[in-house]
Amino acid sequence: MKLKTSQTDKLRKIFEAIVNLVDEVTLKVAPEGITIRAMDPAHVALIDFEMKKEAFDEYKVEEPLELTVDLKTVVNVLKRVEQDLVIKIKEGANALTLLSEGTMKKRFNIPLIEASEENLKVPSITFETEAELDSALFKNAIADTSIIGEYVTLKVEGDALYFTTKAEENEVEIRVDKDSCISFKKKDAKSHFSLEYLQDMAKIADIINKVKISLGNDLPLKLDFADDYTKIVFFLAPRVETE
Amino acid sequence: MRLWVEKYRPQRLDQIAGNATSVKRLQAWVEEFRRGEAEKKALLLHGPPGSGKTSAAYALARELGYDIVETNASDIRTKTNIERVVGTASKMGGLDPGQKGRILLVDEVDGIHGRSDFGGLAAIKNIIRKTREPIVLLANDPWALPADFRGLCEALQFKRLDRRLVLRVLKEISAKEGIAADEKALATIATNANGDLRAAINDLQSLGQGGRIGVEDSASLFMRDSEEGIFKVLSRIFKTESCARAREAVYDLDEDPETILHWLAENLPREYEDPSDLARGFDSLSRADLFLGRIKKRQSWRLLGYASDLMTCGVSLSKRRRYHRFTRYQYPAFFAMLARTRAKRDLTAAVSAKISRRCHVSTKVAAQEFIPLVRALFRDPVRAARLSSYFGFEQREIELFDPDRAKEIYGEAQKITAERITTRGVQTALF
């Protein structure tokens, strides 16, 4: 196996977005591309990630592989390498080798760990409310609401999408009108979500510039980030109102 | 290879072996919780290992269409970690609207203690007060928990399973796996398991690899109860990746460090498959052994900390990958060898003592340097008899040097001795 990319940043951002969710991930490396599916231990967030082989400068995979690695280690290594990166399997040593060649030639070996068997299914939910918008707007709104609250209410009412939060006397409301969205499928819907999780997910806005938000009433939230060769889908369980 | 314990885990509550009243109460409680009628917001299932606590919780979740969010004893369970998993799950809805609810399962709550799990129990208490989802806690010993903690839970006891019940399950599984199992052998497995169904099924699986189980196979099992402590400690040390957890594993064990070292050495190769993990593990063990040697020789007990850290943390941190599967730990061959050679070692000691007295050397020197010499001198029967008389060897002691002619030599030696006594003080030439 040999993968070569000149967009290490992109990979790093993806791993950074899930590093707080799970301790380890299993990379499924297939001839068509790589995929990751993971769920946090509290079973409230799920990521479904896919990067097609076209996204790489060089992609040589003879047979499908499943590589489980410690996520923190991978993120730390990705912070230390140059934009050009070669990923290989170290023969016989049960490790993933990352090579980056700038002025300095760097080599990192990350040990592979045994995967705990788990076949995750992506929840099948039909959403009647969807808004597609510039991902920078989404990240911005999450950052705005994060300054005061732990939770955010996502709401579609009439022709606008709202991000609102309240904590003691503080209140924040962000409105994105239908006209500012790329597409808008409306039906009034409202759910509450943990900002801690959303802040991490919003990091993907740095590398993919569109996001589709799917909402329901007290249903999980679905975020689709996609460009030509990369697809990242998040599901996040709602916080149920306690009255 | 799939573990039979998992493969045959009950799918429905009515398949759970034994403890019918408790199982029924578990189901009723979850339903009460859903209706908001439960008096206590957490249920504490307590009982010995393998009595069906985990299986009951999973079977119930499956019947109700619930998801299970679980924290295991192998995870580090500080306040932060408990809040991140159990706390979050207690506040949020599910990911899949198809699921009707969730059970938050905390395994081995009585094992949450010490510095590595700081604040863990307090965090669970807070979560119980506020939870929206039913919390099921598992413990072997409920009395190890603080009283105010127990006060927040409804306790439900799971009893040790009856031997006949265990036997019935073993028979069912052997039939399904197509194993020709001797009835007596299965009974031995059931008895040895001492009410621990999980242990019994694991034994069945490891003995049944070849497709048949005879009486002689089950004879290789030894009483599990007495060894339970060390088994638990071994699996803690081998499976964990946390230094603190490995170190704590031996705290409650009433065994001397040397014994633990032998158990680790015996079972390390059964656990660590990767040769480089194994090499690092043995490196740690051998260094621990060096320290133990120093302690013994010079009584420098202050070195014990190094020895025990190398044995526990050293071993558990020397793996680069995790080994999830079940390993059947074995009694150290070293101890078995000691037991087997006891008679011979006693004999050597007696002979050494006699040589030491006559030759004015320590018993150690006698054993190491003189015994080989005496054995060489014994090739000449006349000399052998004179030497035997001189040292005062018994017949069975002579057998140590010359088992075939011991009787004749002893007879000759007796004569020489008698002669020596009658000639009074006239020393017979030795050589």
C-alpha cells in the first residue's frame, strides 16, 4: 500500500474534527478510496467519512485493508509533517509509516492496534427540513453561540434558519435567510444540540466550503460536508428538553 | 475465532440461566423507569462473576429495542471520562430514532477506586440524580461501595449459578458445536467453574478445540476458586494500557512478588502474540527478577518498588497492540517442577549436610562442588563403600550416586563401619 497526498492539512482537519469523539479509528483502505465510520462511546455522535482515490496524488492499494490507529497520535504526527506526505504500511512491523520530505526527511511509525469488532450502521432518517449553506457561515454561527452557551437550538421557521442560545440573562440569535442559502427545503423544525460536539464538527468548514444541515423535531442533526472527492457526514443526537 | 461466551449470549430474557426473580425485577424496573415511576433511578446488579448480570442487561436491551452505552473496567474511569460517556448519554437522545431508549451500563462499579479513577464514583452519583435514561450498575461486591452511593440505587442480587444449571448449558452448547463430550468431563468443568457460567463456557471452548472432550481433558482443570484472584490480576496486567491500573492490580492480591513473577512469566507467551511485544515483556520481567534477587540476597526491601513496577507496568506497557481474545492462564510449570523434584531436592540437601560436616565446607559448596566429585569417586565400588561409611550415608542417599549398586555398597559400608568401631580409633584408609 502506498498513498501520496499534497494536502496533509485536509487530512489533519478531518482527524482533528473527530479526535475528541473517539480514541481510536479504523481506516478502511480499499482500492476505491479510504473510509472511516466511528461513533463516540456515549453513542451520541457518529461520523461517516469517505475520501476517493482521486483525492490522492498517488493511490496504490492492492487489497482492502483495515488499519486501526490511536487518533491522538495521528493528529500529533500530522501536525509535524509537511504538505507532501507519503503513507505506507511498514512490512512485518504492524505499523503505519508516514514519510514527509521537505528540507528535512521525516519518518514517523505509528503502531497499528487491534480493532474491536463493530459494524456501525448509519441511522436511516428521512428529513423534511434541509438547508444548504456556505460552511463558513455555519462555523461562524456556532462560534457566535458558543460564547455564552453549552447548547444551541437549531430551528427552521418560515423562510429562515436560526441558531439561538440562552444562558442566564445572555441571549444570542443568528438568522440565516433562505436567500442566503444555496438550497432550502422548508418545514418548521426545532432541536437542541451540544455545542461542544458542534464546535469540533464545524472545523470541517476550513476544508470544505458547503454544508447541508438536515433537521427534525427532537431528531438527530445531520451535517453533510462534501466536495468532489471527499464526503464527511456527521450525525449528532439531540438534547431532549427536560421540563 | 469467536468466543462462545459471546456467540451463545442469551438473546432473550427467558434464555438467561437462573436468577429468574432478579431478571424479572430488572425488566419491571426499566419499565417503571420509563413511566417515571421508578423510586430509584439506578439499579445495582450485584453477584459473583459469571452469574448473568451483563447477559441480563444485554438481553433486556435487545428485547426492548434499546441501545446499550457501556463503560468497562478496562477503561480509565475518572470524573471526566465518566461524564464524557455516561453523563453525555444520560442527557442526550439517541442517534437512531428506531431505538426506543437506552440503558447506561457501568461494569464493575466496585472497581472504581484509587487515584487513576479519581472522582469517578462521585460523578456517577451526580449523573444518577439527573439522568433521563435508566442506569444499570454491575458489581461483584456491593459492600465495597460507600453507603450513600448504595442508597441511590435499588440493589438486585444475582446468585452463584447452580452446578446442574451450568451443566445443562454446557450440554446445550456442546450439542450445538457438535462436540463429542464425555458427560463426566462436562460435570467436572461445571463443578470447577463454581457457579461461574462464563468461566465454564470458556473452559468448554478451550478444551473442545479438538471436537471432543474426554475425562482426561477435564482433569487438567484445577479448582478455579483458589486461583481466581491471580487470574484476574494477570488479565488486568496483560490487557490494560494504563500504568496505574496495572500497578493497582496487585494491591489486593495476597501473594508474594516471586510467585506473581512466575505466574506472569508462565502466561506472558500465551497472551502476547507479537514476538517483539513478548521480547519487551520478558525484558521487564527479567529486570524485575534481578531486583527480587537483590532483595533476597541483601534484604534491600526498598528495591521492591522497582521490582513490582517492572512486573506490572513494565509488562503491560511493553505491548504495542491489544489482545482482546480470551486467554486461558496456566499454573506455572516452574511450581509443578518444584513439586515433582521435591523428593530429589530433599535428598540432595541431606547428602550435602553430611558432606558439609565431614569436609568443613558450606552445604552450598558441598552440593555444587563435592557431590559431583563424590559421584566420580563412586565409580570404584570399594572406594564407594569406604566413602559411604565415612560420611554415614543411608542406602537411599547412596542411590543418588549409584542407584544400581546402592544395596551392595550400603552393605559393605555397614561392615566397614562396624569394623571401625571395633578397631577403635584406627582409621581405615579412605582411598
